[in-house]
Amino acid sequence: DVTGVQTCALPIWKHICVRISAVKFIGSMAVWFRKHPGEGGQYLLAAMTFLANSLEFPEISNPAGAALLNMCQNCAEEIAPNLDSLLGLLEQMDRYNVSNDAVIGLLRGLGHVVGTLPRDKLQIVLKQICHAQLVPLDALAVVIFIKCHLIDGKQTLC
């Protein structure tokens, strides 16, 4: 219970269509959330948390990414104080089976929020965004290098 906002955990395997509908509905209510974020942004934060948690389910990740993009486009200034949460979510994207479209939606949404920041904070945030994208690529490059050069304990060329 978030000061009057009831939350319920529907079993995802039984109610996937309800969850997809909820994700789409919340995304479509972005303008309302901009005008009614709640005290301290509590309603907006609860909606963003629900959408972020929905990314981990492959069946819902595309609509959740689209909903996050819509929320970020319409509520960028209200989301900016919680930008660290979105950056943390971006860093976790490789842990989930998230579609490329969902990741792109999140990145585009982050771009809208970053666009509201003061100039002195941009460099730090952009470095964090780039770092979140480069770390998994670096790990993949190491794995490929090891597989190409050390097959059966012998050095080979790919």
C-alpha cells in the first residue's frame, strides 16, 4: 500500500493478458501522471516501478519499453530527480531476456529525461549511459577472444 495506492501481485503465468493491458494503460496515462504525480512523485514512481518490473517478462517487455518511453517523453522533468533508478535499470537490462525494442525504448526515454538536466550534470550521466552499454560488450569481446584463441588449450586464429 503506497499511501492509498493498492498494489496486487497477479500470477504472471495466469494473467499475462491483464498485465499487458495494465502496462499499455499506464503508458497511455503519461499525460495524467505528469499533471498528477502524487506527493513527492509517489504515483509516478509507482507506475514507473511497475513498468520497470514488467521488463523482465519477455511477453511484456515490448509494451513495457514503449510505455516507459511514453512516460519519459511526457514526464521527463518529473522523472529527472529519480534518474538514478532508470540508470540502474539500464545496467540490469542484460540480466533479463529483454527485447531490443524494449531496450531502445528505455534508451530513447532516458534521452528525454537527460535533456531536462542542467548542463553541468550531462557529462556524468552520459558517461554512465555509455558505460552501461559498453560493459556487456566488453565481456562479450573477452569471451569471443578466449574462444577464438584457446580452443582445446591450443592457440588458434579465428
